[in-house]
Amino acid sequence: MPVVVVESPAKAKTINKYLGDNFTVLASYGHVRDLPPKNGSVDTDNDFEMLWEVDSGSKKHMKAIADALKLDNELILATDPDREGEAISWHLQEALTLRKSIKKDTPVSRVVFNAITKSAVTEAMKNPRQVDMPLVEAYLARRALDYLVGFNLSPVLWRKLPGAKSAGRVQSVTLRIICEREMEIEAFRPREFWSVKAIVTTPSGQEFEVRLTELAGKKLEKFDLGDVTKAEMAVQAVSSRDLKVASVEAKPASRNPSAPFMTSTLQQEASRKFGMGARQTMSTAQRLYEAGHITYMRTDGIDMAPEAVQMARDAIADRYGDKYVPSAPRVYKNKAKNAQEAHECIRPTEMSKDADALKLMDGDQRKLYDLIWKRTLACQMESARLERTTVDVSSADQQVMLRATGQVVLFDGFLKIYEEGRDDVADDDEKRLPQISQGDVLSKASAARYQADFEKAQGAPADGDVLDASDKGTERSSGMQRKSGALLAENSAVIGGQHFTQPPPRYTEATLVKRMEELGIGRPSTYASIVTTIQDRGYVRREGQRLIPEDKGRLVTAFLENYFKRYIGYDFTADLEDQLDKVSAGEAEYKKVLDRFWRDFSAAIAETSELRITEVLEKINDVLAPHLFPATEDGSDPRLCPNCGVGRLSMRTARSGGAFIGCSSYPECRYTRPFGPPNPEAEASAIPPEGKLLGEDNGDEIRVFKGRFGPYAQRGEVTEENKKPPRQSVPKEWPPEELDLERALMLLSLPREIGPHPEDGIMVWANIGRYGPYLKHAPSTSDRGGTNANLEGLDEVFTVGMNRAVQLLAEKVASRGKRGVAAAPLRELGEHPDAGGPVNVMKGKYGPYVKWDKINATIPDTIEPEEITLSQAVVLIEERAEKSGKKKPAPKKKPAAKKPAAKKPAAKKATTAKKPAAKKATPAKKPAAPKEA
């Protein structure tokens, strides 16, 4: 039986079902080799020779493949049909050759399929090829570049910029995109403008809304009504004139469906519609692909196989009728430059099956498949036919002109099942207008009908308004009601509204991927990992759907822009991607690409060796000055120390590696504030690097510090004689910024003696430890023996009495015999979708975690344990498995199911004739042993 190797056990299970018993299908569990994280893994002095090392967790999988090759001397590499998949196949072939599992006479072939269906897999087996070396070389070039940048640039950051973690070739460019958007937002200055609208009624009594477009014969531009005075004049002009319909124009229009999904558009739409992150989207899509439900999900292609187009057209006709099927198939093409363009779009493998037909149980998989299915069918449906109507309304003297627009769907076409989401809300032009004709006289609606809505508008009066209290915040003058941000004519529903220009929105994961795609940065297989990496490093945080740069991210970007500007340039990164695409197409040599890059990059690294930290910090001070030291309202120097009035403020670094703003006159002036723009409220409660003074006790200063392992209270100062003054960690339940002297002294009084135990006279203590409040029954708290028992609440540390302590300690001793009882899960999420077995949310010492088999994965702070889904848990488990080397062990149920089946025939033979059964049992066991091995 030929040995077929794929990446994952789920994929192996599906393919094995199609190939049957004639093949042995095994999983490599992803990449089996990587560059060890040490100097010399890429030898720049020896033609960029790369030193590979088999991952510790992959050794057992390699052994399983090698053992299988001993039984059948043929290897078929069936990894994913992209650059990474080609690289995994190459690594497998190289590693197995080195361990002599592949011999000179071992046939080795490579097969690819874009979908895991029986027809696709069997057809691929008929068309084997060799490993595509240009694709492998493109992978080698990318891997070497990422190593050279990360391994050489990160140490520069550590030495010159305390607190920075690391830098990456593409991650740093992506971080720059986010930081630049934040600077745009901070530099933005809102500009005021007003709009005027009226609610009018047709002769038949139907209401609709018109907006002012011309005043005094002049077309209004956006900022023509720039203040409340001009807006009042405009409201008066409209309310004092009679209106009639000047023209009604209806134009036919059509909307075409969007192209089918590729990787980036799938990530964007899943983010818009479901709030799914890029990593979650790709993990969910991976499981749909491995189950055979969709085609390969890492692709730049938007074309569709002819047979798939026909399947889609047939499914549309069956479900919705022939009128929804266009006369000719729609053809989509894009201009992607890399080799992954050869792939199809992301589509269902069976167009006739929707999510209900597949009976998908996992919520994320069901939502994502439904999205892909609807988008694929929609892309082959008829266009939507619309009628867009524009109604112009004017006064008799032509001094005011107002307009209303509306839209009617005449034939829904593809809109019957799908409409693409939008990142930003557009103007509402889809209102349906009433039946109306040119020359119709329009009356204005009564202001009283809109009084309640007007009263709710904005709320507070505008600056400078002097309003009568009896008016409840509303000023009446010149036949008009005026509130902050709103105007209303007293005799008719003519309304003026105040607006301000808005800064550009922060990126979401969807819009960030879209921007990366526009700039030519990254590729389908890297989008998710790039966006995830900058969040994991703490350079960017996610609030809701928006990505906000952290201060350490801004520091790193400022440093790189000043000392390595070329290497985080958009054009440079996009050009390097193009060079790598040429390597994958066989049009360039990867070592020449590496040589050109390294020659300049190593010189740039060398130039930074002489930089002093003070020089770097001062440079960053200048770059980030608009952020750190924004202009003051009174025009004074924003960098002048507010404490001493002499020193200048600048960025400093603390021993812990963090950054803060301090005075240049230190130590005479000890003024500090957190890194970032000034925030008087936060500064009042923040803990500076030298600690926040809470008060004195018995002549000792009591301060709270932010330490490496969290905040702590300290009595006195560190001196030569007293290098370790009394300290106590601040519990999580107490915000360190709100800690006062009383509570600090309570902490510093710990451990608290409750008294001698009534049975043995040994002291009982109450204390706060790593895992929370607890009791200790031992001669001293430093004694490693004795008995510990958890306390239920923090307050009990300071209040628990002897009776309660004796009870808890007794219960702890009694429970020691019950340690074999498994802890009950906080939540049961369901069965693992690939390998089976329960996935649960558990309570742990370090917080909630998800558990499957023997793998425990911490739940990040960004996910609430009560809201985590099975799909998110599986992603965390897979990541933990890769880091720990466990690599998703096979479920325990499988071997248990085989044993009874093997024993049954032996038992039957033993009951009929014992002697023959004994003779047959011996040869029966011999062929079974290699299968188990």
C-alpha cells in the first residue's frame, strides 16, 4: 500500500475514506522542520545555506511515516496546493531521505487537489508530478528573509529600545499602517457644517423628506453653511416659502453581484458580518475544507472551474427559477501576480447543498459555509434591476431648491440571497418615494409633530447661548427654536442639523487586510498570522472590531521609521513580494534576491551599533512629539515641566523596560507621567516608575510600585543595609491606582497570625499567595510542609477566626483522599470536530482554560469564558498543541474499538475446538503486530 502523507489527521481521515484500504494515509501535523532560533541558522557567508531541525513534536510523526515506508516502498506527498504545502512536501522528502527512509528505488510523487472530494482526490492520484522547486525556492527565500530580519533586527530593538519585543519583515510594515492611521486621527481637527431638511406632504397626504441643495440661486457646497447663523438664515428661507415639485426624473439602473470569495475578501466579509477575526475565519475554513465541504481557502484566484459554474447555474434554476439564471455564465478574473492565482475561488464543492443539507453542528462552520454558499451562487445570478428617482422641489422665486432621492428594486436578482457588507455606512439613497408628479404643490408638515424628536436632539445648549430656564434648554427667537446642534422652525417641519467632519476610522481586521492587499503586502497564507502576531506581541490591541496601536507599538514604529525606514516602506515591501513571486514563477534566482537584500540590510544594522540610547530616545521624542506633547490651549511650551517649570519633558525608560515621560531636571525634580499624551485624571492616579507615595507609617514611606510580576506595596526604601524591604503583592481585586495607605498597611501586615491550632499548638496563618488567599498550618509561613487551605474571599484573610480556620483545614485534610475525582467543567462545548473527544472550559489556578484530551490551552483576556465557542476553543487547542509538541494525539476511542473486534473470532474458535483455536491463534497475531506499529 503506497504511503500518502497530508498535513492534518482530519484531512487524512477524509482522504482515507475516498482511497480505501489500498493506501496508508498519515498526517505530518503541519511543518516537520524549521530553522532553529539561534545564530547561524541562515549562513550568510556560505551562500545562505540553511540549517534545518526536525521539531521535537514532529519526530513521532516522522517515525510513523518512516515505519510505514518499511512496509511499502512508495511515497505520495498530498499536502496543500500552495507554497506552504509544497514546502511541507519538500521538507518531508528531504528529512526522510536524510534518515534513509527514502531509498534510491523509492518512488516519490506529489499530487495536489483543490477540494477534498472523491472525484478530485482520485483524479489527482492519476496525475502525479514532482515537487515544484520554484515554489519551494520562493518559500526558502521568504523563510530566510523573515529569519534574517527578525534575528538581526530584534536584538537592535532590545538594546536600543527597552521594552520592545521583536520586529518582523511584514509585521512591522503592517504595524506602521495602523500607527499612521492613529496619527491621522490625532492630527485631525473637526470642521463644523450644517444641513437643512424639510418634511413635506404630497397632495395625496404622503410625507417624504427633502434636503436643501441650492440657496439664493447658488448650489450649496458642504461647508457653505458653516455656522449656526447661516443655518438659521437657510431654515428661515425654506420655512417662509411655498414649495412645489420642479421635476421628477426616474432612471433605470442595475447592480451586478460581487465576485466569489478569495482569501482576503472572505476574511473581510466574515469580519463585517460575524465579527470573526482573520485567524478564526481561516481556522473555520480549514475545517470546512478538510471535511470536503469547500475548495482550498488560501487563494488569490476568483475564477471558477467550468463544471462548478454549471453546477451553480443548475442549483440557481432548481431553487429560484430560470429567470434568476443569466443567459451566459459570468466570468471573473483578477490581476494577482503570484503563483497562487492558479487556484480557484473559495466555493462549495457541491452547489446544491446549503448549510441545512450538510447538517453542520458547529456554529462558526455553519455561518461561514452559508456565507460562502450564498456568495458563490449569487456571483452566477442575474443582476438586480433598479429604478432610481430624483425629485427636485423649489420655491416660486427659485431662491431655494431641495432634493429627494429614492430607489425601487424592480427585480431582485442576486439580492434575493446575498448582498455584500460595507465597511463604512454610505448615504441612505434607498428610500422609497411616494407617487408624485411635476407641478404638485407640497405642504410642509407641522413642526409640532417633530417637537419631541427635536427636544431629544443633542441635549446641551451651545457654547455662548443664554437660554431661559423655563424653555428647558431651548431658545426661541425669530420664529425658530434653537438647541445645541439643532434648529426647528416654529411654523413648519424645517430642521437644521449641526455636523462635524469625522476623522478616518481605525482599521478593523477586515479593512486592514484590504489595505494590505491594496499595497501588495503579504499573501493569502500570511494575512491571518500577520494580524494575529502584532496583537500577540502587545503592539496592537483590539477594542470591539477596531485595532488600536499600543504605545510600545508606536515606539517600535517610530524607531524603525528613523533607522530602518527603507525596510518598512510600502513600496520596498511590495517590490520584495513581487521579486519573490518571480522566484515562484521560475523567473528569478532566490539566492540572488537574498544577496541583494542582505548586502544593504546588514549595512543598516551595522550603522546602528554606535547609537546611544539617549540619542534614540531623543529622536523618538521629536517624532512622537505631536502625540506625546500636543499643543496647549494657551500656546505655552507643551514640553515644559509642569512641576518645576524649568526642566523639559522627554521620554525615559525604566528598569522594568517600560517607557514613561519624565523631567530633565531629575533627580531635583521627580515629575513623571505615563507614556502617551497628558491625561490629568490618569496622572493623578497613575503609578510612576519610582512608586506612588501613599503616606508614612512609623517613619517609613509606604509606596505602591508596578513590578515585573504585578503591583506591590513596599515599606521604606531599598538601601545598602536594607536591600529587601518588606513587600506584599497587591491582589487583583484591588486596583493598584486606588490603593490607599490603610489598605497598603493591611497588606504589609501579612502573613497574619490567627493563633495556635487547638489540637497541636502549631501556628495557623492567613496570607495571600500566588493563587489567592489561603490558610497555612505550619510553624512558619516559609515552612514547605504543613497544610494549606484556600479561603473563599480576600476579606477573609483579615477577618477569619480560629473556628473557621480549623474547619477549613480539616476539610482540606479530608479531601486529600478524593484527588482522583475529576474536576467538573465550567462549560461543555461539545465534541472536537476533527478527532472527537469532549472540549470543555475548566477552572484553573491561572484562570479559565479549555481542555481536550491531554491538552490545556489558556483562554486569552480578549475572550470571555462564558462566550467562547467550540471553533475558538479548537484554534487555541491547536496552537497549544503545536507549541508543546503534542500535536493533537489520536482519540482514545479508536484503539478501544479495535480490541474487541480482534478478540471475537479467537473466542468463537476456542468454544468449538480448543486445540485448533490455539494453533490458529499464533499465526493470526503475527500480521497484526506491524499494523499496530
